[in-house]
Amino acid sequence: MPFLPQRYFSNLFVSVLIEDSECRLLARVIRNGKIKRTYEAAFDSPDADVLEAKIVEYIKHKEEECLDVYVAYFLDALGQGVVPTAHAGEFERYSVDVKHVRQVVMEESWSVYASYIEIHWAQNFFEPLGLDLLYSPFVLLHECVKKEGFPLRETLYMYNHRDSFAIAIYKGKKVLFGAFFRTVASEEKELSDRSFEASTWDEMEEEKGVENLVKLDELEEEEDYQSLDDLDDLNNMDAMVHGDERGEHAFDEGVVQPVDEAEGARDSEHSVALFGRSMLMYKYIKSSIEEFYQNPNYQSDFIEDIIIFDNYETSQTVFDMLENELLVRIQLQKVKTLELMSAMAVKDVGL
């Protein structure tokens, strides 16, 4: 390991995740490779295009005692993915315009990509702090698969979050197929709603700030999105989103409901929302597997196992449907995205 003087000073690593109008962050003070202090916080973040001032203030306050601060963000936008080739000239086969995405070759056999629009948006969003590392769910998924050991035969892995999930089909170290899906309507996350005009595509192709983003070229992880033509639009999913989880009591004509009744109503709403999300998840997984089997672009064989790395929660219903209808075995492993990002950021920065 090269000598890095900053390693012997305190450095602040901040992992940020924004879902359901809430910003959650994990901040760790690292010195000489060891965790000295850990902070966790959650903030309301209703404006998806602006990093709230209170969040910036909180991080800057923690930064005062440290030499440097490194900010890592979980990317859950649609303009990202993987293709099962290392050659940019073959991207067109998978409906990816290589001129408009940043390519990183992985394992010498496949590629990670992210659109310049999404990278630029993330940089602008974190402009008050600076953005150092950008992790897609596929990066985190790949880290989990590496820890488990790469599979000898085709295995479908999922990284599950509240508002989205990613899947990747592995055989050994190679990713054969992948897809990323939003599971709630979120106009702020759609490419069409970014505050960029179509004419900026070519300008962003060589966006000078991209090279400084998170050492993306050095991340030996994996990320994955493949657009499937036969999938429905997600913009009509508002009715399936979360129930009221703010802890407020429901009122009816001035009469306060008993606490247990109010909590029961919220639990019921949550169960309905989770069931709806599970049905949508099942639909997308099933369509993805069919695409993998039927599309000649992919080298496919029968999938017998699905392993889910779960940062949120998944209904037993979707397990039963997948096992019964697709004849697969399901395994579930809980993960904590913020902690995983924090550990990876320390490693990737080299401190």
C-alpha cells in the first residue's frame, strides 16, 4: 500500500441514501483504517432536486474535526446498467448508445455504464458538499456476490430496496444479464424530468467533472440495467406506494381513534402496499427471466436459484409464486446498504 499521510489523520466518510422523501445517512470518522466514531441520521427530503440545507449543515459540522470528507451516494436512477461485453462497439446490440454513457470494463468481460445525465445530476445535487463516490445497486450486489463466492452455474441475484430493485444473472464472475426497476412512481427520478434539455446530451458526453467522480474506473464491482420492451410504465404506481408511517393518529369528525386501531390501520395499509409491490416485483422478475431465455443476445441456461440481498423487506407471497411457477429455490439475506457503502468507500479511497 502506498504511503498516504492523510491515513494517519481523521477522515469523514458519509454514505447517503434517499428514498421515499427521506434522506438517511451514515457518517464514520476513520483514522488509520479504524472506525473512531459513527453517526446515523435521517432527514425529511421532499425536494428531489435540492440537497436540504439542514443535511449540508449536519455533514459540515461533523467535518470540522476531520482532515477530509468523502461523500458516497446510492444511485437508484434508471439511466444505468451493465452489458455482457467489454467492447464498446457491441453496446448497440443491447440498445445502449455508448456515446451518451460512461463505460467501465469489469472483470475483463463485461461493462458497467451510467449515463452522463445521471452522473451530472448527482454531481449537481451534491454541489454544496462535493460527491466523491457513486454506487449503483449493482456495485453493491457484486460486492455481496463476491463475499458469497461466485456461482458455478447460472444464478439470479437481486438487490432489493424500498423504491427499486436490481437483478443480475451470474455464471462465475461474468454477468450474463441484468435489469434495474423502479417500484414506485417517482417523476423526479425519470430521465425525462431531469433539468437538462435534449441538446445537452452531446455536451455531457465529455463532461469534465465525470473523471473525478468516485474513482468509478477503479471500482471492481458490477451494475446492471437492461430495458425490456414488454414491461409496462411505472408511472401509474402511486397507489401502491407506502401508507402513512409518520406515527400520527388518524382523526374522524373530531374523535381520536384508539392507538391500537390507528396502528392496525397503518399496518394494513403497509401490508397492502407491500403486496402490490411484491406483485410488481414478480412480474418484472418473470419478464426478465423470459427475456434472458428468449433473446439470442444472451447466453442462457436454466436458472434454478434466486438469491435476494434485502435492504428493505419482501413479501412471502413473491417467494411462493417464484418457487411454484418458475421452479426455482429462493434464499434471502439481509443487508444494510449504508454500512456496505461505508466499508467499500474506505477501501476504494485507499484509507
